[in-house]
Amino acid sequence: MSYLQIDGGDYYVDADGNHRTCLAKMLFHFTGGALLPGVEVNRYRLDHDAIALDLALRARGYEVRPLSRKVGREDNPGWMLETFEVDFEVKLG
């Protein structure tokens, strides 16, 4: 099962998991369980300033190519955190 969360909001089924989620909820209800192995949760934080800049440049007729570069990664048992730097390549359209 795979879920995603954007900017600390609601969780969404990302891939393969609707029926298993329902079954897990019922199983937890009847057994008092709390752990479900094989679940992946991806949390994303959007750079809203970069998105606004991209939209503003495109509205003014520029061709914008967003660039993303991984600048860091932390690993611990059970979780991983990757950090990215956002940049733009801009051309007059």
C-alpha cells in the first residue's frame, strides 16, 4: 500500500491500496491492532513561492524549465528524508 500527503494535509491513496485499507480498518476495529506492515507513506512539501514564480513567468511569455537537484538524504530504520533544491531555466518564448 502506498499513500501520500502534501503540505501536512490529508492522506491519499497513491497506488494500490483502497481495498486493503478498508480491510485493515475493519481488522483494527475488531482486534485493536495498530501496526500494518508493508505500508509506504510519502510526504511532500511544496515550494509555493517557486510555483508562483513559475506561473508568473509563463504568463509573461517565458519558457520555463523547472530543475530539481537532490542536496541531502537522511536514512534511519523505517524512514528516509530527501531534500531537494529547486531552480529554473528561463528562455524568452
